[in-house]
Amino acid sequence: MTDSPESTDATETVQLWLVERTYDDRNLITLVYATPDGEQMLQKEIAATLMQQRGTGATAAIDVEPDRLNDTPDEETRERYATEAERTAEQYDPDEEL
């Protein structure tokens, strides 16, 4: 019922779901992950060549520390992110590459 003494905010994470992926002309991939309610988000940028070299892709979900999150900028974007997060969560396992 109560948190164990070992539990600290530093070890807590929030699960985010992939809601947006864009590519630019510099071969840069921008990934946006959001909370299921769309209220908070994390944007990551990575070179496509680096992902290929690592042999990895973007996963459906990631777990991050709460202090890394940003507020989603506006209501329309929040609603879109919430819809996309729900869709992604229903269709994919968290560790599944997309």
C-alpha cells in the first residue's frame, strides 16, 4: 500500500507512445512520444544512418524519467497525440519496432 523505502522519484518512469515520426532533407528522423492522455511529450532527433548502423528502429513505446517531459503545446496537438498514443498502444507491444 505504501511505497517501499527504496522507491525514489529518480527511479520512476513514465511510458510514452510513438505519436509522430518525420524525416527531413538532412536525413534526420524526428520522433515524438507522448503520454496516453497527450498532455506531455518528448521529442527525439536521430540521424537515419545512425539508426541503420545500430540496426535499431523506433519502438512503439519508451519509458522515460518525468523530468525529461515537456508539456504538449496546444489543445489540438494534445488531442491528436492522445488519439495516436491510444492507436499505437492498441496495435503494438511497447518494445515492438515500427
